[in-house]
Amino acid sequence: MDAYGHVNNVVFLRYLEEARIDFLFRPEKDFQQGSVVARHEIDYKRQLVHRHHPVDIELWVTEIRAASFTITYEVKDGDVVYVRASTVIVPFDFQTQRPRRITAEEREFLREYTDEKEEAVAA
């Protein structure tokens, strides 16, 4: 909470990070080869005041390219949307310190969470 009594904008980035890590680093499918954030875009729709119960974060994949993908999120409570955001992720080889292409297994995993209508627009 910040001086105005609502959740600070930086805290929303932490919320998105937690959701993204939970999504990408599942035991059965993950990005252990590495990835980095290339871009964040956040639209603050309404203030979220401090409270003791959690908000929901829905996420899905909106674009898959050869060497990047985009995750889109909504931070919400029922029908009330506080934030709409997106993050561009780049698979990364930390040993060579260079971006890498998405593997076939990673692409298959990501497609399970793609909104087909939005993927058709991005293609």
C-alpha cells in the first residue's frame, strides 16, 4: 500500500511476476533453459485499495513467435478489472548470454494457453 491507501504500481508488477513464474515453472513443463522479460505494458483501470483477501490473476498467451512470446493478464475481482497487462518473454541461454529460439516442447506447452482468436490475429 502506498501513501494514498491503494496498492502501489510496483506491487502489481510483483503480482504479475508471481503469476508468470507459477505458470512457466510447473514441475511437468517449464522453461528451465531460461527466459528474460523484454517488455511490460500495464494499463491501470481502477485503484485497488488495501485488503486482506487476494485478487485473481488470469493469464493467457496471446502471441508466440520464433524467439519470444507474450503473456497477457487481468488482475481482477469477479467482473471488476484493476489491471490489464502484457509481458513479452524471450527465451534466453544464460551460458552464452544470448536469446534462443522457443523449443518445440515449449511451443506446444504455450499453445495450450493461447486464445485461438488472438493467435489468429497475431499470425
